Amino acid sequence: MTTYPDDADGAVLADLAAQGADMSQPLLIEFPVAVPDEASAENSLNAMTKAGYSSRVEYDEGEPDYDPDVDDEDEFGPSWTVFADVRMIPEYNEIMRIQAELDRIARPFGGKSDGWGVMLDGDAET
């Protein structure tokens, strides 16, 4: 049995293994990068694609009754996200490296790596 570091990323890897994922086989891992606006999304997408990542942009309109002046963590406003999809063996150090690289790529455009996730049986793990 593999042990993982005692942090959020290690916990997700341990959870994936506990759910029966074969951790020795490649999985499609999705790395979201939060960006402030459409121009930043397009610039980040282009830079990530140039760096060799299979990437796409998604816009979320947010909650219909979102009020930025009300502090409610269950509601969120409009957001732009660039996703990098990587088929890889889910290995902690490589996941950390990719998140740092995506952070570095998107930072000039106001972007920031925002975790990662894997789809297993229709449920997202992040």
C-alpha cells in the first residue's frame, strides 16, 4: 500500500486509491487554472497550448441571484477557467510539478492553478 504526503493533494490520491483506482495506470487528470477575464483566459490558453498542454476555456455565468456584496460561500459569480487535461499515472510529485508549471504559465495573465481532479464512475475528485 502506497502512502501519500499529509496534505490536500496526498489526501485526494489516497481517496482515489481507496475508491479502487489503479494508481499504476494512467488517468485523465484535469488541472483548472482560474483567470480573471476572457482576455486572460485566451492568453493563458495560448500559452498552455504552446507549452504542450491539451487545454480548453470554460465560462461559468455563476449563480443567478449572486450578489458580490453578500458573503455567501455557497454562491459564486461569473468565472473564467482554463483547463489542462493530462493523461498520466497519478503520481504526487508530477502533479505538484504540473500545478507549479501551470501557475507559472498563467501568472502573467492574472491566472492561478486551482487544484486538479479525476473523473471516476461519474464522480469528480478534486
